[in-house]
Amino acid sequence: MNITELTPEVARESGSILIIVAARLVRREFFTPLHNLCETGKRVVSTRELRIAVEQVEEYMNREALKIVDGHDRLTKKLKESEERIAKLELRHRQRDRDDFIRGITHPASMYTADEAMEAIAEYDRTH
């Protein structure tokens, strides 16, 4: 994604808190209080005004950082849940394949003897 394309709409549509925060950084939203202070036209600003602007920036950045951490935690949780679901599905799929193999070998029309069927099942288990 091109950084110049990070409009508020694109960021919101992405649904990613990281993209949203990056878009705000690009648009300099974090530093709005400092920019506003610079654009007052004053040749000199008081230490108090500067401190207030810096505190506002810090508060804004802290809120955004918390959103990033929360978003990361949610994504990590979803990823873990997805990986667990995939593992269960893979296990179920392997079990179904094994059951199908056993049904095919032990079917009355099968050409395998009982001993050959047992050997084939053991070989299947070793290789799968």
C-alpha cells in the first residue's frame, strides 16, 4: 500500500488498527496540538503553552498505542483460534481418510485376506 493513499476512508475500510494509526500519522493528526501552536503566528510561545501541547500529543499517542496493543491482542487470539480449528479439521480429515482406507480394504469384495488387510492398515499408519 502506498503511504500517500492512506486516506481516512481507506484506513477505515481496511479494518486494521495499524493502518488506521499509520494513516493518522501520515496526516499528522498526532501532532495537531503542536502544529496549531506553531500556526498561531506568535513569535514566542510560553513554556506553559508548549507543555500543554506536548501533553495533548502524549495523551493522543498513548490512546492510539493502547488501540494498537488491543488490536494486536485480538488478532493474536483470532490467529490462535484459527490454528486450533485448522488442526482439528486436519485431524478429522486424516481420520476420515484412514477410515475410508480401512473400509475399502476390509470390504467383502476386497481382494485382501485378513492378514494382508492388517498389514496394509499397519503400513498405512506408518506412512501417514
